[in-house]
Amino acid sequence: MAELNFKAKRLQRLNSKSHLLFLSFILLLGFIVAVALRYYALEPLRIMDTTMYPRHGEKEILWVCKLPQCINNVKANETVWAKQRNGETTIRRILGMPGDSIYISDQGRVRTSQLKFRWPGEDAFIESRKFYVPKKGDTLSFDELGDIEQDYIIGLLEEQGVDFYIQTSLWLGDRELSLEHVGTTKIGTRQVSLKEIDLLPWQDRFLIEKQLEQNEPGNAKAKIQRKLYNRADSSLISKIPITYNCYYLVCQKSSHCADSRELGYYTQKRIIGRFIKEPTTIMKFVTQKVTVVKEEADKIFEKGSNKTRLLLKDVLKNNKNHTLENNSKKEMPKTQKIERKTAKKRMEDNMSEDTSEKNIHRKRFVPQEKTKD
């Protein structure tokens, strides 16, 4: 009985129009979720070089989360997927968070508010430097920044589309020198050109200053100073507001690698993914969304299945009566079956006798046809 009811109920449910619509909706929802995961939430990346070795090996596949919940909660020393200013993407680790002060010595010693380690083979810092990683809401004074910080800030202004130009001056102690003196210095074996002095990186400017100190008499310090001017009205740019949080991203490899040491700060909008060992964050987020949608779908199914429920009730009732009748036939004693068969035979015999008597009576009263004389 229970098995028959279950089969009838299951068959009725599977054949109902609302159930078919519900299944179609679930399949469509699954497809949409899969597409969203692939293009908007989770993406596999293959590392094609050794810049992150030994943390991540060459040709290793990393899964990165692109949801705001992941990107907005990155932490120091985590691996992230970022976009460079030229549009190329790269995988780097976070050395400095917004608001951090970073110290890197010429011996490869690194110290931040959260990390402290030695970086063997680091060769970008030919002189020890300490610098600040700006955070959103800061206002920096360009004249108070160090040489490396000025390079990074100039990169930020270019990223923001500020139209400016640089004016460079040369000082030896309190005395200003002509920029012609720069032409007497060399970078490696190459003579320095006055046309490139405005945009030379801090390492090259540092080497030029050291050469000028040796060439000029006295013990005064040489200093290459730069000022920024707005190209539209030639006004001095002295204060620089920071509109995005900045990060200092580096390779695991200590040398010959393009990272913040060369390219400057990465703004938050250029961090497009965060490496996750297990995509639990995404699965939790997706599970919550799917649960909400499923509850709404159940409500729709509940409203649209009233007629189906009534029809199913009638089917179960008919099946129940049919089952009881079959059970009563199965449980009927043999004597009762014989009596029924005998009574049925007697009824058939009586009906045949009645039929024969009626036929005889009809024959008796059939009128004779008159014969002609």
C-alpha cells in the first residue's frame, strides 16, 4: 500500500508542469552560477616564469578570487594578481600595506611593520632607503619626500592622468650649480644627457650626486632637486592628495624582476585577484546566493502545485479503494468462492429457463396465416 502510494505520488510529481518548470529553473541557475564563477569570481592562472619561486613554481596553476570580498581583505605577505600600468597582469606578493613604512638596506635586509627578513641577492637598492606607502586620504608634500618616494609619486600622478612637467635643479650644499655639471658624469660607461635628467630613477641620480661630490671641492653634499608644475597654468604642485590605497608588491625573486622596486606603488584598483589555497570564501558566498534563490523557487513551486496536489489526492484515493477491493478478493474463503460460483450458475440456469418459456409462449400465440380456397 505504502509503496503504491509512493510510486503514484512520485509519478504525479514528475509529470507535473510546475515540477518540470522548477527543474528547468534549477538547471538554468546552475549554468549561470558556473559562468559567474569562471568569469567574475574565480579564475585559474598559470605562472610562466620563476619570479615567484620558491613560493610558487614555474607552470604552477594558482586559483585567484576576484570578488570584492577577497580583494578588499588582502593582507601582508599574501599573493595577489595585479595589473601593471601598461595593461599587463602579473602575480606578486604584498610587502607593504597602505600606511606602512618600509626599510630596505643595501645588504638586503627588509623591515616593515608586519614583516622582517633578509632578501639574499637583492640588488635594486644600492643604498639603504626608508619610505612610506600612502593610504587613501593622505596628502603628501612633494618637497618633503625622499628621492625614491618622489619617483613613486610621479608614477601615481601619471596613472591619475595629471598633466605636469618636471623642473630639475642641481645644488651643492646651499649653492646652486648649473645643470651643465651633470654632463660631466657617467652612468656606467655612458655619458649622462641633460635631456634625461628629469626622469632618471633614484639610483642613477644617487650615482650622479656621488660623482659631483668627488669632482667639486669641499665636503658639501650634492643634491638633485625636482619640482612639479601643472602644464595647464604652470602652477606649482606642492601638495598631492592620495585617492586610492597603495600597496608595495614584490617578486619572490630578488633581482631582475619587474615589481614595485622599479614600477612604484600599485593602487587598490589595480589589484584584480587574491590567491586562495581553497576557494572556501567563494563557495560560501555562492552557497548563500543559491540558498536564497532556491527558497524563492520553492515558494513559486508551492503556489503553482495546488491543482497537482488535489489531483494527486484523488489518484491516491482511487488507488486505495482499488487496493482494498483486491485485498478483500484475496482474503475471501474458498467456500464463499464456491457458493458465489454456484449462485451465479443458478442465476444463469434460471435466466435460460425463463428465456425458453417465453419463446414457447410466443409460438403458441403466433396467428396462423389464412389459406385461400
